[in-house]
Amino acid sequence: MTSLGATITPEGIRFAAWSSSARRLWVSVFDEHGNREHDRLELKPEGDGVHALFVSGLTAGVRYGLRADGDYAPERGLWFDPDKLLTDPYAVEIDRPYAYHRRLAARRYEGADTASLMPKTVAKALPTAPPVLPPLFRPGGLIYELNVRAFTKLHPDVPEETRGTIAALAHPAIIEHLQRIGVSAVELMPVTASIDERHLPPLGLSNAWGYNPVTFMALDPRLAPGGLKELQDTVAVLRRAGIGTILDLVFNHTGESDRLGPTLSLRGLDNQAYYRHRPDGGLVNDTGTGNTIACDHLMVREMVLDTLRHFVRQAGLDGFRFDLAPVLGRVDGAFDPEAPLLRAITHDPLLCDRVLIAEPWDIGANGYQLGNFRPPFLEWNDRYRDDVRRFWRGDAGMVGALATRLAGSSDVFNGAGEPTSRSVNFIAAHDGMTLADIVTYERKHNAANGEQNRDGHSENLSWNNGAEGETDGVAIIKARFDDHRALLATLFASRGTIMLTAGDEFGRTQKGNNNAYAQDNAITWLDWAGRDQALERYASALAELRQAVSALSGTRFLTGEPEASGVPDVAWLTETGELLDESGWNDSSRHRLVMLLGGEDGRLAVMINGDRRQCVFTLPARDGFRWRPAIETQAIDLLRPLPGRSVNFMIERRTGNGGARRVFDDR
């Protein structure tokens, strides 16, 4: 296929763009500062929609944009306007961030030239590519979701000039923290260049999350002032520390939004091809953002694949998380797990071994597709999230659901008869309440978003332990701390991949805001100075236990069948040590459970007391073994009651082997 974008040679630069319906295409060449257009050169049709031109004498670093002309009829999906400067869809670097201006959305002949409002694409020579190595991350590990800017903006050890950038992730203090809590891979929320939604600037707000891209390869200059090399170097440092890197990418929509949105790139080049349309010519909105990328179009498919290959080759990434992933699998509007794009990703020689994670829902028809992606895709599991929250909130009849989630969610993921779980287990993510807020706020508090608290989900399956928000009540503070620990322990005790959002290990709060996408401020910036260090130490202990006990980090569904040692991989017990029978599973008042995991060197007991009352737990004894605490936050004595709202771990050790290694000491 013909190479698109700017191809640099010793003699000059070849510019190439694709449009199936533009009559004319130009490249606008600007001065070294990107302010003055000094050449506008028409590209020549080469067939199959490709327009190209070789310009001799140009060198790397030149700034440019594209322009296109053709019919202007928005009611028919045609938006050609040569006054609109367009970002090259294959741009790998832009010279400044995007900034919304109403003239970017003006109709033809009404907005004047937009060059002064637009970033310029930089024809950049790519850095030397690192070797493509196998991914470090393996299913069953811990993914750490983070917002690059918010994560380090307030970190006291990171130099101020580096805070909030990708480079900050390579700082030794950050690496040490990630290692201490057992991170297998960081998942970077979008770092490609994005634009604010048009309603935000009048409110004095900006998009802090980045889920509103314009093009797919160019990094946001605010997050990566060092360009692609900055990402490449940071990934390499993380890799040397044993930590993989996963990029969260948005291929479901762009910031060009609905018919009132700005013309920035794809819309101005070929709106009909790049976006899905209804029969009446209107834009399909399966994303809730105003437009939906046509991922079943050949050129879109190639652009997505080229983007993924670009980041693997140039940055050495472990893999990708796909936002609103059903859009990638929609063919003529209907989701197909065997869609050409999904198959192309999993069969591509460069991509087939990468980590692939689907957010398995969009808002279109039949958009909820949890469990329906094909291996090797892992999937965000919101049923895990909701069932775990319901159990710890105290809802009735949740013991069976909790056990199913702890065991890998076979009800969701074994439809093809596979023995392993593809679940990404999480209790909190960037979208929604933080882990601390789940136990602190019963209702959302989104007034700061400027939408009269109408935005964000109204049902969060959260609870406040007796007071809404901050309180001086000692008993309430203690209850929240216990609940937070219980939620963390449940996550780390679950089969499959687990995901923790940055700061949830030490009690970050968004003050009850469950849709903080527009809060680039202290609401989302992690408060490193004020973090709960006791909670952080507990999370570290859980991580160490999960890494040390293979029965916790496995991905095979727990079935109750005997393993090679003759011990069942799991047994579900009551607090008295008896096997749960049918009446026990169906007892809606039951809030206690023991998950007894098999192991060659000894079993691990996960004792879950979801009741507010303390309780004595009994574990079955075996000759030659002795039960010992696996995490010694305090000396657990099975002859004494275990506290309510807690998860406790006991491990079997052979008599006379010196006992269990102390994993954690909170003294």
C-alpha cells in the first residue's frame, strides 16, 4: 500500500494523503515557527484516492498542514472547505496543543482561514527504533491505570519542570513506588493529542483525561514535550524495572464531534468515509460524543493498524487498551467479534503477541458485549466491579456472585469452553468514583463540572458509612479505612488480571466527583504529601502475597476439581469450616465466606467477613500442616474473633519448616 503522511528522504519530502471524494488536495508549508504559510502546493491524484507530491529541498522539521476542496453539503456528510487547515491523519508530531475556537466549526465562507488556530504537523525523522521485545506483562498481573499529568503533578520528588509529563514516569521515586506495590504494567490514559469539548472553555474547564483525540499517532505536546523519543525512553526505563507499558487508545470517535463540531482533520478530508452515518446522512453516535469512527472501512482499518504498529516499533509498548471497543468490531453498524479489524489486529505479525484489552461496551444498539470478544483480548469486567461493590455495601444474597467473581467469572468468559479467564478485575477506574470515595459518598458530587450535577452515573453502588463526605467522626473514619482495606484485599485475591487506578492504593479522593474528566486541578491531581501511608503499606503487602502465592495470580477458572497434589483448587467454606451447601449459597442473609485455595506447599485461606459483627473462623486442619498468618498486620489467632468488614489471609505451612515468611508489619 502507498505510504501516507510525510516521508523524508535525502532529496526532500513526499506528502501523501487519502480521500475518496475530495476534488483537490494541497499541502500548506509554513515557516519554522508554524505561523506564516509560505507555500500551498497541490497534491496530484495517484489513483485509489491517494493524492501525493514530492517536494525537493525540504528537510526534517518542516511544519505543514493539509487542505481539501470538494462539495460542501453537511446534510449529506460533505464538509470540504479549503479555508480549514487540517492535521495530517498520519502526523507523528504536532508543534502545539489543540485549542478549541468557534471559527474551527464555522460553515464554509463564514470562518476565514483557520491556520492561525491550528497546530502544524511536523515532518519529523523518527528516532532510532528499539528492538521489538516480547511483552513483559502476562495475564494475571497487576495493571496500574494512570493519568500522566495528574499522577506526577504534585509529586515532591519529581523536578517541577518534569511533573505532569511522560518523562516523569521514569523518575526513580516513581519507579520505586510502582515496584513497591507490585505493578506489572502501567496503563497510560490517552497521551495522544486531544482537544477540549466546545462547552468546556466557557466554563473555565479543560479535558483532563484526553479521551477526545484528533489524530491517532501524534503525542500531546503538553504530556510529551520531548516527542516520541520521550515516550520511547520512558518505556525503556520502565521495562528495565520489570514494568510493561500499555497505551489507552481511542479509535471510536474524534474531537470533531457532531455536526456543530470543529473541522480539524478527518472531517475535512473525507467525512463520509471516516465516520459512520445514518441513512438520512446524519452522524451515528454510538459513542455519546457526536460521531463514530467507521472502523469497518478499509482505510480506517489500515490507519488503526498503522498506528498500533507505529507505537510497537517506535516505543516498544507491551500493548493497548481500546476505549469503547465494540466500535472497532462494528460491521455495517452491528458488532461482530470476527470483524475484519479485530481479526487483523490479532493476526498481524507485529501485533499478535501484544496485550490487547477491550472496554467491551459502547452506547449503540447491542453495545454491551462483555465476554464476547475473542482471545487473546482481555476485557474490563464491570460485573466484577458491581458485584464486589454490592457485597461490601451489604446487599443481600451476594455471596454466590462474589465467589463467581473471585474464581474468574466463568459465567462470562468460558463461553468458548476455554479454561482461563480473560477478565480484567477492577473495583474503581478513571471513570467513576475512586476507591476511597466509594466508601465515603453515597451520591455523586459533580457540581464542579458545570452541568448542575446532571453528568455522571447516578447509581454508584457506594455507601458513606454514616456521613456524606468528610467527617471528624472517629468511628466513621475507622469504618471507611476497614472497608477500603477489604476492597483492596478482595481485588488482590481475585482470579484473572487485576487493575488498580493510580492513588487508590493510598486513599485518593475526588470529593465524590464521579466524572472528573474536566478537572485538571487538585480534584484529580494525586496528593502525594497527604497519602494514607498505612493503606499504601497494606496494598504493598497484598501485592507481595499475590506474587508469592501462585494460587492467587493464576488465570485458570477455579472449579473445585483436584489438582496434581490431590487437593482441590478451591473449596468454598462457611465460617465454621464446613463446605457451603445449597442452602448456604441461597441464604440471602449470608455475608461470610472462606475461599480455600489449593497449593503444593500448603493451602491459602481467604476469610471474608462482610458482616459488621466480628466472628470466630474455623479452618480445616491437616496432619503435618499448621495455619499461620499470611499477612501479619496483627497476629491472627483463629481462636479469637476476626473483625467485621475484613478480609484475612491464612496460609498452611508444613510443621517444622520455620513458619510463614512475614509479608507485612505495620508496627
